[in-house]
Amino acid sequence: MERQKYLVTGGAGFIGSHLVDALLARGEPVVVLDDLSTGRLENLATAREQRHFQFVHGSVLDASLVDTLVSECGGVVHLAAAVGVKLIVEEPLSSFIINTKGTETVIESAHRYGSRIMIASTSEIYGKNSSGPLKETSDRVLGSPSVPRWSYSTAKAVDEILAELYRREHGLRSTVVRFFNTVGPRQSPAYGMVIPRFARQAVRGEPLTVYGTGRQSRCFLHVADAVEALLSLIDLPDAVGETFNIGSDEEISILDLAERTIACAESTSSVRRLSYSEAYGPEFEDMERRVPDTTKLRAFTAWQPQRNLDDVLADAVADARSEMRQQVGGLVV
Ligand code: UDP
């Protein structure tokens, strides 16, 4: 029997490319649709050597292309999105359109062909809710629509609502996954993500830029554990119509994270505080605390993260070092 093909939108990106590698390793045929705006072909170097892999350069806004690809695949994982606080703040309109219209296009095709679809959402959905571990049913605390950061949260909420309404009215077989902070090899520091930024600053001996008080906290999950969570849900019949948090529960303040990164890299870097307005402009608002409750994911699957924050940091520092080696033509400085 021929195996079902998966379409992974955004498969040249950070989480996407790791998922593609894992699916191919399981022997599943994979088609990637990516516009390479933030994704990179280098991320698919291993995948492109495999027989059951196809890369399509294009956008999720191209409805006829999306329709053709979805018609050829049984399962869809929709990861294509504009992500990263810096990107969202600097390019808010195009980000919003990709994150709403793009998802609508993919959902419409999945509905048309009766495909099962997994949709990537985000912990930003919870908005300014800084209470204790956030459950899937926790409230969204809405920031003002005029504050740039919240446009991302709003776009992803639109995606979740679309999926839910298609499911109720047309029986769409969808699963929503809300990624909390996810870190690992291939994550670009260009769009604001704190750990790749800190790791690069530390290996270069530059000051680590801590925004705000540094008392705000996050939990960082290794991308390999995030991919394991996706694989455990991808075909699970009970996951249809459900929403899951995916994240680590090891909480750390950003100031402590800076110190831990410096120690991990055995660096002489200092810490430099920057105000939010210096970092992102005058109207920026941060999330004070963001901790997932992953009870639901653990109840539906056998998922357990295998790596802790030390593993995450060690990988990020190794990644930053290897990038620096390439930049100086093989010389370690
Ligand atoms: N941050 C920081 N320095 C940086 C980049 C980010 O202090 O160079 C902070 C940021 O303000 C936030 C946290 O680190 O409080 C995580 O930021 P990131 O953009 O990685 O993800 P977020 O959780 O905000 O989506």
C-alpha cells in the first residue's frame, strides 16, 4: 500500500525542517511548500537527498498551488507563518496577511479534499495573561490592537477560530498546536528569538542585550522535543478537534538566562540592559510570564520532553560557534 504523503507548509523553516527530517526518517513521503522568506534551503539539505521528498517554492497565498498540493497529500501540517517579535513589529501588515489569509487558503483546501490538518498556533494567543501555568482553556487577555506585538496574537486567534468554525460547520479534521518558546539548531537570531541571540553574543564576547527589567520569564523547549510532540499527535484520532500546548515547564527569568548562557559558553561577556523602546520602538509591550500547562498533551500521548534547559543552551552555543567558524573561514577566534 502506498503511504500517505504529508504536505508541510513552512517546511524550510526552523520547526518545519526538523519535522520534515523526522517524517522522512519514519519513511513518510513529504512535500514542502515554502516561500523561503525566512526559511532556508540549507535547512533541507538532508531531506533533499531523499527519494520521497519534494520541495515546492511558493506561497501559501497562492490558492491554486496550495489546492493542487493539498489534493495530492492526505495530511497537512501548516507551519508557514511570519514569526518572531522583531519581524512582526517591523513588517506588521505583510505578517498579518500571511498569518491570516495564508491559513485560510490552506484550511479551505484541506476542507475541500477532506484532509487532516494540523495548524500551528502560539502561546501569544494568551496575550497578556501572565498567571501561572497556562491551560488550553485559560483566558486570552487582549492587548490593544494598536500595539504592534498583539497583531500576531490576533492573527493566530483568527486562525484558531477559522479552524474551529470549519470543524463545527463542515467537519474539518483539524488539530491546533500552541508552541511556547522553542529553541534549537537552525533557529535564526534575525527575528528576535532570545536564545540564539544570547548564544551568538556570548560566543563573540559581546554584551548580552537584556530587554526591560529582565525579570520577565519564559520556558524553553528543545525543538527535537517539540517535533516528538507533533509526531505523537499527527495521526492520533482523539486529537482531532483538540488544541494542545507544546512547551517546557522549566521557567527562567531572562536575566538568569543571560547569566546561564554566559556560563555555558564560558564567555567573558557582560549583560547590557536595553529598554523596550530602544529594542522594539515606543509602543512595545512584553509578556511578563509565560509558562505552559502540558497536562493535556501528556494525557493524550506518551510525550515527555527528553532535554532540559542546559541541553538547549549547549546546543545553541554549539550552533553559534559553528556559525562563527564558518564566517571566519574555518578559524576559531
Ligand atoms: N529578549 C531580550 N533580549 C533579546 C531578545 C529578547 O531580553 O535580545 C527578551 C524579550 O523581551 C522577551 C524574552 O526575551 O521577554 C523572549 O523573547 P523572544 O523574542 O525570544 O520570544 P517571546 O517569548 O517574546 O515571543
